[in-house]
Amino acid sequence: MRKTKQIFVIVVALGFILFPISVIAGQKLNINTATIEQLQNLPGVGSHIAQEIINYRHEHGPFQKVEHITQVKGIGEKKFEKIKDLITVGEAK
């Protein structure tokens, strides 16, 4: 049981390490399919705003442009400037 917990902690830690590396490598986070956990890895996006993004998707459908994320409560121009190069609405390039 203890070994399983250690493995889980290592896997979660690797996820936090590898997410920024994938962004550096040119892989952007698809805000139309991202999970709440993935969204929380974006700068300035905590659990509340991540849930707001998911709620917005469910109510309005997929984002058509990355700029449309500013329509989500809690994401203004300053926050958008921090995340715009890390997100996409389609397939990662």
C-alpha cells in the first residue's frame, strides 16, 4: 500500500514537471478539452477559474478563438496576456 502511494506521488510530481516542458516544446493546452487539473497549471488559474472555464464550455460550447477565453469570469486582459501563448482551441502544433 505504501509503495502504491509513493508511485502515485511520483507520477503526479512528474505531471507538474512535464507540463511546462511540453509547453516549451510547442505543445499548447487545448482549452476545449483540458481537464480542471490541466487548466490549473496555467499561470494565475486556480481551481475556481478552471471550473469557470469548464462551466463556460458546457454552457456556450467550445471556444472558437483563444481570445474568447476572456469572456470567462475571472480572466481579464492581464491574465490572458500570461496564458495566450500556452493555450490553443485546436490540435497542438
